[in-house]
Amino acid sequence: MRRELSTWLEGVLRWMPGAVGARSRRLYYSRRLEACGGLLGVPTGVWRGTANISLGDAVSLGIGTQLYAGLAERDARLHIGDRTALNTNVMINADLGGDISVGTDVLIGPNVVIRATNHRFDRGDIPINQQGHSGGMIVVGDDVWIGANCVILTNVRIGNGAVIAAGAVVTKDVPSDAIAGGVPAKVIGHRPGAATNTPGPR
């Protein structure tokens, strides 16, 4: 019964409009999240798996943001650092055994997808939707800019200060201070004045 009441309350809060809705969501989710810094702004329709999500101070979530970290406690992990800003329609999804860490002072453009698990498809005798998932990890360092419409796939690390060009699909590690673009993403330059051989976060 308690779970049913919580589901109803979260459903109402998710779509409650106006300043009252924003204040109510901030109050409710600051107590439900694993950890939550100050100055949290929560637009309509955001969460799944709040017990596995931790947010730093002054995190900014755009309209249509979706943060997913499993339906059961400890099923997944999602951490977002201080002063990180997500634009509209960003999905960060650690469901089903994923682990995602986003650093501090990160900018994530509109329509970005960051997904830490994949459907398994190694068997040909049963449909893919019956084969389960394989979980992985994604690490985004500090001071990273991820441009609009990017896709970040599982088991990659994006180094501190990197820039991911709009529309890129990141399938491999990106070094610190690198500029990466394309499908699949490759290093196409480095930020001015940055060292070209600085390793990514470890």
C-alpha cells in the first residue's frame, strides 16, 4: 500500500505545473534521492530509481529531462556533479545494472542520450527482447561540453575538458581536452592551449 501511495504521489508531482509544482518536487525529491545538493530545479516528468541517483549542488535539469537508475535499490547508479547543466530532452539511463558518473561543470546539450547498458543479442534462437541486458559504466569528466544530439554508449570515459561535437556517437574513450566528432566519434582536434596527451579520468 505504501508503494502504491508513493507511485500516485510521484505521478501527481511529475506533472504538477507552475512554481508550486517546482517547489513541491524539489522538497519531495531532495528527500528521496540518494544524495542531493542545494539549488535543485526539477521540471515536469524526470525520474526513475531515485534511491540510486545522487546530484551535486546547483544541478540544472531542462524540460523533458529523464534520469533513470533502476526500479530497485542498488540496481544501478547515477551520479551528477556540481553545477552540471542538462538541456531539454536529455536522457541519462543507467537502468539494469549500469553505472554513470557525470563530473562537475559539465554542459549537456539538447536531445543527448547517455546509456550504460545494452540489449544482449548473442543468441539467434530467441528474440532479442528476451535475452536480457549487459550493464556497463560511463564516466564523464569535469568541464566537458557534450553538444546537441550526441549518443554516449556504454564502457567509455570522456576526459576532463573534452568537447563532443553535435551529433557524435561516442563508442570509445575520449582523452582530456580533446575535441571529438563524427559517427563513430574520433578525435578531430584539441582545445587551444591544452596538452594533447593528458589521459582521461580514471
